Amino acid sequence: MELSHKTRIQDFRTINPDKFKLIVNGREGLSAEETLRLGSYNALLKSSMPEEFKYYKVEEESFESSHDAFREALPRGFAWEVLAVHSGPPVITFKFRHWGYFEGPFKGHSPTGEMVQFYGVGILKVDELMRAEEVEIYYDPAELFAPLLKAPLISGPNTEQQQQGTASSTSPQKCPFQN
């Protein structure tokens, strides 16, 4: 929650800012400052896939734009739920679920109203004050993006006409929600 709602590392209470590292799906770890600069969504969605296969491009998103995109798509929130804790401190392993309802557009795709969810495993190393020093998250990003991208693209009122090369300022506009 602090990564999404606080703007200064020195205001965080749940991490050790000097030792914090976020590791996602085995990639190189990000420091507290790097994670905050990128934003939690971008830090979790960073990918080493070739550019032409990326369905979400962290490099083109800011902290704000990434949060805006997911808040718009999941207006009731995107809950992070711990389902099971397998070991206690100082190394805590857990299973989680991240979920919400796709009720707003996402990157030009129409909302479906369906639940969007993915499951993962985390390993959290904490200090004696129970502040996170290292967080490792493992999950399949396709579980998140498949339901968001399977919906049809939202088309503007002149999309069909423009594709046919016959768009005109006097042409009647069609309702974008009708097929």
C-alpha cells in the first residue's frame, strides 16, 4: 500500500529503505527508490520479452499513468489477498491472489465485468522490526492480461469509415457500442 500511496521512501514504515530489494519472477532486484520511481504496477510488470511481444510496455508508462490505467479498469480496487503463509519470520513464504472486477476500459479494450485474478508465491525477508528487506514475487503475468486483452477494442465513431478511406465530416456517426 505504501508503494501506491506514499511519495517519499523516508515516510515508509514497512520496509528497511537501506536494504530493500524487490525481485519479480527472478529478474534483477530493484531498490526501494527504483521501485518507488517506477511505481508498483510497473515494477511488477517489467518484462524481458522482446519488444514486439510485450502487451504492456513499462518503458512507456509512468508511475501515474500505470496507476490510472489499472484504477480505471478496476474501479472497485485490485485487492492483494494472502491465501496461505507457509513459514514465519525472518523468512516468510506465502501464497497470494491479486483480484478485481474489469469494469472500466483497459488500454483501449472494453470492460467485461468479469473478475480478473492471478495467483502467485512470495518470499519476504524481514528485519528484527518486521520491515521488509527483500521481497521476491513469482507469478504468471498472462493470468492478469488475458482477461483484460480478450475484450474487443473500443472503436471510435468513425473507425470503420476511416479504415475504408471514406470518412467525412458530414457522415453520420455510429454509436461506438453497437456492432
